[in-house]
Amino acid sequence: GADYLAFGAMFASPTKPQAQLCSLDILRAARAEFSLPLVAIGGISVDTIAPIRNAGADAIAVISELWRSDDTITRSQRLTQEIYTQ
């Protein structure tokens, strides 16, 4: 069986610009239906973590938010801080 379920792209992403978007409502519905961990991916930034977390995601996957930053260490620290802020 599956270890987790991934949903995305949650927001427009420069990594996969043609990806179909997955709404927060779909993530909420999945949270109500499944006990497996939910992972959100696609276009996630410091500013979009809170709504994703509030919709039920257990984890996020990011690419562009880190690698397009001039300071990946500071950006990763900000992402981590936002993830663990409730």
C-alpha cells in the first residue's frame, strides 16, 4: 500500500508551468477521507504554507522557493519557521 498521498500543483509553479492546479478543497476532502500523510507540492512559498497546513497537509515539497532564492539557507530557515508556526 501507499505510505503517503501527494497533491499538486497547489499553486502555479515555474518548475512545471503547465501543471493542472489542485485546490485546497481537494486537499481538505482528502484529509477527511484518508489517514495517510498528505504531501502538498507545486508553487509552494513561505506565503502559502499556512493555508496548505490549515487544509490538512502533513508535509510539503518545495523546489523553486529554495533554488530561486539568492540565500537558500535563510529561505530554508524561513520555510521551516513557517511550517512549525501554528
